Amino acid sequence: MSPSPTGRLRIISWVITFLLPLAAWSAARYSLPFFLPGVGVFFIAAACISAVIAGLPAALVGALLNTAALNAFAYLYQPEASASSNELWSALLIAVALVIGLARQKWSTAEVVAGRLSSDLARLRDELESQRSDLKRFHDLSVRLSSNLELQRLLNDVLTSVAALQKTDLAMLLLLPERSSKTLEVATFAGFTAEQIKLFGELPASFFSADRRVLIEDIEKAGTYFPFVDAANQVGFRSIFSMPIVNARGDALGVVVTFFRKPHAPSDRQSRLVELYARQAANALDNARLYHDSLQTLAAEQQRTAVLRSLAEASVKINSVLALDSLLQIITDQARNIIGARQALTTLLPKGAWNQSITCVSVAEGQTALEFAKESSEMFMLACNLNKPVRLHAGSRANVWGPVRRATDATRYGWLAAPLLTRDGRNLGLIQLSQKLIGEFSPDDEAMLVQLTHMASVAIDNVRLYREAQEQIAETRRAHEMLERGKESMQLAQQYVGIGIWEWDLQTGELAWSDEIRRLHGIEVEKFDGRYESWMESIVAEDRQQVHESITEALASKGEYEVQYRAIFADKSLHWLEARGRTIVIGDVPMRMLGVAMDVTARKAAEQTLRHSEKIAATGRLAASIAHEINNPLASVMNALYILRTNSKMPESALVYVKTAEEELARVVHITKQTLGFYREISSPVMSSVPQLFEEVLAAYDGRIEQSRITVRKDFSDVGPLAAFPSELRQVFSNLVLNAIEAISAPGNIFIRVKQAHDRQGRAGIRVTVADDGCGIPAGNMSRLFEPFFSTKDSKGTGLGLWVSQGIVQKHQGKLRLRSRNDETRHGTCCTVFLPFATSEAGIDDEPLPIMEQPPGDELTNSAAESSDDRSAA
């Protein structure tokens, strides 16, 4: 029985983990003679590869195996190495392997957490949006109900809002004709015809309870009692839900019933909202009925008509205000105007706190303010705690209020007070009236004030709900803004880091890309259709099979995948991309793939250039080694030729050949010394001759200069010696001369000037100018000339010459400047190097350095570029 793909991957990863120490052993054994940094690097690399491939368990095993192999190798092949060195290598190996293994494990965990957070944020956003919509509908309904006193229109608004909330097209609003009625009457309906309403017949109050909710999730469910089966079959509904309409006094007014064509159970949030709608409807019904009752009385009593109209206007004003301070002032003014009192005082007690009361006063025009009982007085507290209106006549003391009544102006001339009670019985405060302008406070005045307090309580509750809704909306807006800022930050981070995010829905095949990943593939946003096949078409044909196999393997193993591939842009440029992803599995079924892609073109180019540079450096070291090895045999041959030439017995004809051999051998010795001079290293600067260094560089390029038919024009002044690393300056001059040679494609000229000068800081030194009349450099490339690995020579250049030269000049505290033109009439390039005589790194201010005829050196660093006024160099 063959193992599963996951099992095979585990077996392969463990086999690799056990084989890597052997590979590291072989590499260390092979590179031991010439790899100076330490063979421990190979074992650390092997442990790291194990950690990256298989995670923390393989990291532990790989660390132990490679540590053992490292110590065994040191024991066998490096007996001279100290024990502490081996221990440090072992500790470093174990630490690096464990850190990489742990990092890979945390990376996988972080991706899972990120996916969950994204889903939670989306769900939270939908819930907040739904709550905001519900609150807005509730507020709109409250405003409509508060501003509308027409009973039928009010009932229609309530029924329409409840049906819309529960997303159904069938609904009824049933009212009790009398409090003791046994049947309900259909006040309004939605979605039914008049004939269908008749199918219900009498609607018993015992079934549609006015005291509790009624929910039948499925009428056709066995054992379910429903007296209107015929109506259900003909209309086509399967479920009902009813909510009683009860006013603030606890009186049942009716029932709002919703019908559903399929089995249905409303959520808790829907039930609470329907209950709020029903309470609001009860208030509205009370207001409407009171209004209609008042209209009947107004026919006979003109004054009562005016009062009731004032109540209606007060209701509109009160319910149309959303600011608490303005609302309290309107309530106070309306109470005084409607009742016809000299003065009114409204006291609001936030959360029942007596010491944090809010008061508003309204005084009739032309009247002076009276003193009311303070909030801490017994009279005020008793009036609030009774939760019912209190009425006192002017000068009356023979009642239960006598012991607590004080001789205040407000109570002396008559006093009427009513608490602000909410629908659930909470006491919000107290409205007090003093001294009625005409007559005494009557029971009708008391009833009107109670009605006004009901409206005020509802309005205050509405303001509170509105404030909460506004806060929730503001919180939702802040959350949305934070989400948008998070998206913008992520997009900005992706753009600057060069990483794009993608998601592939395995069920629909839709591929979602971020804008940055489209840019990485060279695809315009509007031209990408989000299909897997379109993505594959953007990949180089040779790499598509590899990418497809990597993804297929990740899907089969329900794990991760990592692959590098190439993409071709519209301008035919080739870009390397690296993609990593993982499979999201739900119920053992792959549902999605998430991943990232990044541009690794620069890294690939850097790796290629570094390999090429290493080959060049190895070739140079090999040339220096060969020159050193043949130096001694050349000396012996020179001595032998000298003996032959000075031998008196040597015939004249043979002496001619001996002299020719000596001349050619001297030339070989000169080339050998030049080679050694280029690659010999020293640790401190020596006094060097800049013209002499240039002569040596030009001598090395004599053959190429002559072959390219280039004329070198030299202008060397007597500049004196300079404290420097001669091999490094020789490398700088060699790079400048070689660039000039390669810039000339036809017979041309190279101008070289060496003279003493001063820079802009007033430092004395030597200015070296190398100019050519070649093709020049385009202006668009000038800003990147000193970047590493940037070259204008295509495959001929490494992109390191000017970067290394800049570093060497900066090391000598000098400056390097480059100017170029590529016009048809005037073209060429001019490089200027300024090297100061005195440097802080030389450390030789007190005694001069010896001048070396064959200066050594080779070291690379970098520099900044700017020079002064050598505009006539060429």
C-alpha cells in the first residue's frame, strides 16, 4: 500500500533532513583548503534548509544531526581548531535552525488568524449596517407616528414598517373594540384581498393573545393547533407571528400579526424591534384616540378644542426635536401655554440621580419668576416617588400634603405636578406648574399634563435612542474609516515592499488580485478578468507547467506551495516573481487558496552578477598566484642567460639570441610584477605617484588601445607623492580608462590630465581627469550610474565598476564626479577624481611615508560624487 501525498512529502522531507548533513560534510571537505570563513557555514545552511522544508520538528532533528556532523568534521579534519570555536559554531547552528523552524510555524499560524479576522470584520460590518438601517427605520416610524394623528394612516404606517422589518408581504393589524371584547377587528391589512380577509371569520382574542407573543413556526407540523387552516391553504402561508400592542398604562389595544409563506422563526433582534414598533404604535394609538376623542368634545367646547390643538402642536414640536436642551425647553413652554399657567418648571433626573438634575424654566410674558421646591425637598421627592400627578389649590392646606408643604411662592398660588414616566415605568423627572392665570388647576388640566408628560417621556426616550443610534452610526463610520485606512496602508505597504496578495476561490474559479500583484505581472486592472487561465497566460510558457504542478501538489496535499516563475510585460521585459500560498480547507475540502507574490528580478540579477564577479575575482587571484609562482623560476632563467651572455666562449651568433631571450624575459618579468601589483594587499597607505600609477594602467591596456585605434593624450604635471592605497587607486584608474575605451566604437581620443588643485573646502590635493569623445551616456541613466549592478554595457558589464570606484575615492576622502553628453555634434564623457593630500585616516602627519616603486593593494568600498571646476578637461 503506497503512502498518501502528504505522507510522501513527510518522508521526502525527513530523508532530505538526514541527507543534508552528508551533503554539508562533502561540501566542507571539498572547500576546506580555500574556504576561509569556516566550514560551519555548510552545516548551518543544511540545518536551515531542514527547518524551512519541514518546520520545527525537522529543525530540532536537523540541528542535532548537523551539530554532531560539525563536531565530527572538526575532530577529523581540523584538530587544530579550538573547542570554544566548535562550541560557538554548534550554538549558532542550533539557534539559527530553531529560530527558522519556529518562524515558519508562526507564519502558518499568522495566516490562519488573518483569514479569521477578515471574516469577522466582514460579518461585523454587515451586522452594524443592518442595525443602523433598523434604527433609522425605527426613528423614521417614530417621527411619522408622532407627527401623524390620523388613525388609519397611523395604523397603515405601523403595519407597513413591521412587515418590511420581517420581510413578509402578508400582515394584519387587529384592534380590541373594547377592553373586555372577546374578538378582534381587522383595522388594516397588507397583502390580502377583502375576500381573503373574510375567510378568517371571527378572530378570537384567546388565540391572538393581547398579553403575549404568539409564534407558530409551521402550521402544517403535526400536533399544531391553528383555527384558520382553510385561509392558510387558500392564501398560501405556513407560519404566523403576533405581537400585542400594549400602551404605557398596560392596557391591551390590539395585535399586529405577520404571516410567512414558508416555515419561519424570527430572530431575537427582530422580535425586540417588533416589540418596540408595537409600543410606539400603542403610544401613537393612544395619542390618536385621545386626539379623536378631543375632536368630539371640541365641537361643544371651543376652549377645549384650542387646548387639544395645542397638545397636537406640542406633540409635533416635541417629537421633532433631537437636542435634549431644546426638547426640555419646548416641553416646559408647551406645558405652561397649554395649561395656561404663570410659570412652568421641568426637572430631568439622569438615571435617577437627584444631585445631577437638569432644569428648564418658562415664565409667562410680563410675569416674575416664582420660587419652586428644590430637588432635595421632601415635597419634590414625594411627588416623584408617587409616580402619579399631584394637584394643589391656591392657599389649600387641609390635605395630606400639609405636613410637607412649605410656604413657597410656587405652591402658595396653586401647584400642579406630573412625573415623566416611560413605557417601562422609569421616572425621568417632574413637570411642575404654578398659579393658573385663569381659575384653578382642574382635573382636565391634570389629564392634559399627564398626556403631555407621556409625549415628553416618549420624546426624551426617542432623543436617547437617537443619540445611541448616532453613536452607533459614528462608531460604525469610525470602524469603516479604520478599515479603509487599514486597506490603504496595506496597499501602500504592498506597493513600497513590492508584494501583492491574491486569493483563489476553488469553488467558482475566480481569482482575486490586489492592484500591486497586477502591476507585478504587468497586467492592467481593467484587462484582467479574474480567471486562472488568464493568470497562466501572463507566465512564460516554459514555467507554466512548473507553476501548475506546484499548485496541484499543494491542493492534493492541502498544504502550502512556493514557486518562482517568469512573467513578460507588454514592453517585452522579463521579470522574475516568487509566489507563496496555502490551501484553506473546510471540512477536509479545499475551498480557497491564499498567498502572496513578490518581484525577485533584482535579486536574480544580483545573484547572477555576484557569481560573475566572484569568477572574475577568482581569475585575478589565480593570475596573481601564477605570477608569484613563476617569479622564482624567471629569476633563475635570468641568471642563466646572464652567465651565458658574459661567457667569453659564447660565439657572437649565439649572443644575439641570448640578448633577444633576455629582452623578452625582461618583458615577462615586467608583466609578472604588474600582475602582482594589481592583486597584492597592504594594510596601511603608502606614498604613491599618481602619474606612475596611470602609466602602469595604460601599459596594461596598450594592446587594446592600439587595436581600437585610440589616441591617448596625457597631461601629467609634477604633483608629488600622495598617501594612498596604490592598488585601489590603480583599480579606480583602470575602471575609468576601461570605460573610456569601451565607450569609443570608432577611432577616437582619450584625454588624461593630472595636476595639483584645491576643492571647494579649500583642501589641497590632486585632480585626475579622464575624458573621451565616445558615444556618451543618456541623461536618463545619469542618476543611476553609481548604483550597484546597474550597467549600460548590457552583457559586457557587471554594474560594479563605478560603484566600487566611488567607494575607493570616498575611502581616500576624495570626490568623484561624472559628466556626459550624447548629442550628435558634441558627445563624450568626462570623469574627475579629486584626492586630497592630507587625510584623517592616514595617521602619518608627523613623518613621511616611503615611496614604493611597485605599490600593492586591492580593496573595495564606496563614495559620494561631486567635484569642482574642471570643465575644460577634454
